[in-house]
Amino acid sequence: MIPLLLRDIRLSVRAGGGALIGVLFFMTVVAVIPFGVGPDLNLLSRIGPAILWIGALLAALLGLDRLFQAEREDGSLDLLLMQETPLVLTVLVKCLAHWIATGLPLVIAAPLLGLFMNMDEVAIGATTLTLLAGTPAITFIGAAGAAIAVALPRGGLLVSILVLPLAIPVLIFGVSAVHAAIEDPAPFLPPFLILVAINLFFAVIGPVAAAAALRLSSD
Amino acid sequence: MSEPSLAIRKFSDLANPTRFLALVALLWPWMAGLTLCLFAFGLYLSFATLGDYQQGETVRIMYIHVPAAWLSMMCYSVMAVSALGTLVWRHPLADVSAKAAAPLGACFTLIALITGSLWGKPMWGTWWVWDARLTSVFVLFLMYLGLIALNRAMADDPTRAAKVGAVLILVGFVNIPIIKFSVEWWNTLHQPASVVRLDGPTIDPEFLRPLMVMAVAFTLFFFTLHVLAMRNEILRRRISVLRRHAARAVGREGSDA
């Protein structure tokens, strides 16, 4: 499993800089927002956490269609299917590798973009922390979408359409945890713990569904 | 023990599409007729009852709106059962059923959204509110559209589309409670109830009677449309198989000549 993890990370960092493109997209989306809503710093600091979260969500969805597509194209997907290790475990490891290569850079880039949004330290910290807890969930549930669309010639956009409604809870609890951290009366922990719970839940159903879909679409 | 085995045998009889088509041909005129009668009765009741003392005549929108909203959820449950049928029992008609139900569910959800919007304008003063219930129905609508898009994208291979779609339906079905819960959480956090909601008082029998009749009528309407859509889907698949055979036969003749 470790070799698979390392291989996937290496491939996604090397091949066309897929990981960096995600971060670049994230930065571009966040940079475009002030042009839309105006350069009012107070407004930006108020909507900043939400902007960062939406940008990260879109950037995480962007690379998802490549999760199994490259393997299918060069035939190694069939080898993964024939392995003796359970397919669910393989999918889980691939998700982890994908998250390390594309999700983690988003989390690391978030504090810098938070400065652009005129957010204070607490808000930046909370946003980074919730992104750290929330982006794996997007990858896990996105893996199910990617596996479903793997047989399609132009699956990229469809994956986003299928996954976005399912990712709404992640967005809601991520943003509300940040808001709870900024505004005093609301406690930070409950939404954050629910976010972690959703993460764990998706870590189960995402790979299981993805493995089922891969098996069903391979025959 | 004899009861379930008999039921299963009967149910598995339906796996034969020809037998299913014969049953549909026998049943659907009755179902359609009963639906029409119930709709006539329900609509008569809807317009014969009193208007609400606060909402006036607009309360009659409820007799369309509530059954449509109810069906939008029931349809997804039907699809989830069909998805289980596809994945677990490999019932040949289950994937037909799931595929036929998706556009119907989208239509009922759209009806619920539009009538709700029309009702909201006079009552709340706005076409759309980011209220928890409205939002979750809207997300359900998006999920229906995603499923339809998936079916269309894999139109050349309906069996595989059905299997993969079944996985998606089940993932969505597991997620719907989470989405509902999170949307409610989100709403209470961001927006205190700024809109006077109807659901305070328990509903009066005066309104309940037409509502129930309309709900049964809508349910029967759904099942009529569903079996007809399933029939069309089976026929469509047969035609495409026949076409493929015909094309192959022509190709063979061409190579012989």
C-alpha cells in the first residue's frame, strides 16, 4: 500500500504539475472575487472564510476526474482490480495520495489567501484547520463520483455535477465552524466535530461506493 | 415460509419483460382511469372547500404543492429500492425502473418548487427564500438532474449506466438525511426565522380531506406514469437491439455481394 501511495503522489506531482494547477486555480478563484464584489476590505473579511472554502471546494473537484482516468487509460486499473488486496483499501490509499498531492497544498495556501481577504489571525487559523479537516471528505466522496464517471469519455464536468450536491454538508459545517470561531457566542467545537464526523463517514462510504462502481464498470 | 417464497416467485415472474409488458397492458388503463377519477374528485374538493381565513384562496395551491413535494421524496425512495434491486438481486427490470423514475422525480420536484414559489410570492412576499426545506428540495432537484445527465451520458450502454447509476443513487440516498440535517443547521445559524411559517397550527380537517385525496391521486398518477415509462424503456431497448441486428444483417449481405 505504501508503494502505491508513493507512486500516486509522485505521478501527480510530476505529470503536468496537476497538484500545482489546483493551487493556482484556487488562487485565481479567490483573486477574482474582489473584482466581483468590490475592494471593500470589511466586506471581504466578512465573506473571506466562505470564499476560501468555495475556492478550495472547486479546486478540489477540479482534479478529481483524473483520479482513476489515467489508470484506466494505461490499463493499470485492471491490475488494481485483479489484486488480492481488497479494492476498497486500494481506493482508500489512492484517495489519500490524491489528497496529499492536491488537497494539502490547498490547505497550505489558505493562510496566504486569507491575508488577501483581510481576515484576522483567528479566522485564518480556523479556516486552515477546517480546510484540513474538510478537504479529505471532498476527496473521498469525489472518488465515488470519479469512479462512476470513469467510463465516460468526457466525465470531468459530470463528476463536479454529481459530487457538488453531496459536498454541501462539508461546506456548511466548514464555514459555520469558522464563523463560530470568529463570533464569540457560538461554540466552535460542535460544527467542527460534525465536520470531522462527516469526514470519517465519507471515508467509509466514498471508497466503498467507488470500489463498487469500478467493479461494475470494468466488465 | 410459504408466503414469502410464493411472493418471490411471483415477483421474479415479473423479471420476464414480456410478462411485465402484458401485465402493464392489462393494468394501465385501469390505473389511468382511477387516477383521472381521483383527480376529478380531489380537484372538486380542493375548490369546493373554504379558503383559509388568513391566506384566502391561495391555500388551494397547497393541494398541488404538498403532494408533489411528497412524491419528490417517494420517487427517490422508489429509485433507491430499484438500485438495490439492480445491485443485490440483479433484477432485470430494476434498472429500467430506476431509469424511468428519474425524470418523473425531477418533474415532481420541479412542480413542488414552482408551486411553492408561486405560493411564496403572495404569502411571504418573495419568490424564493433560502429556507431549510426549500433548499433541501432544491438540492434534491439537482441530484435528480445529475442522475439524468449520467443516464444520458452513458446512453449507448444502458445496463452499465444502470449499474453505475445504482451506486450513485444509493450514495445519494445515504446522504440525503445528512444534507437535510446540515441545511437545517445552516439555516438556523445564518438566518433566524424571518418568515412567518404556516406549519404552526395543526391542519384543519377541512383542508386535510382534499389534501389526502390529492395525495392518493398524485401517487397513483406517479405509478401510472412510472409503469408506462418502464414500458417505453423496454420497447426502446428492444428496438435498439433490433436495429443493431438489422444493421449487422445488412453488413453481412454487403460483404457477401
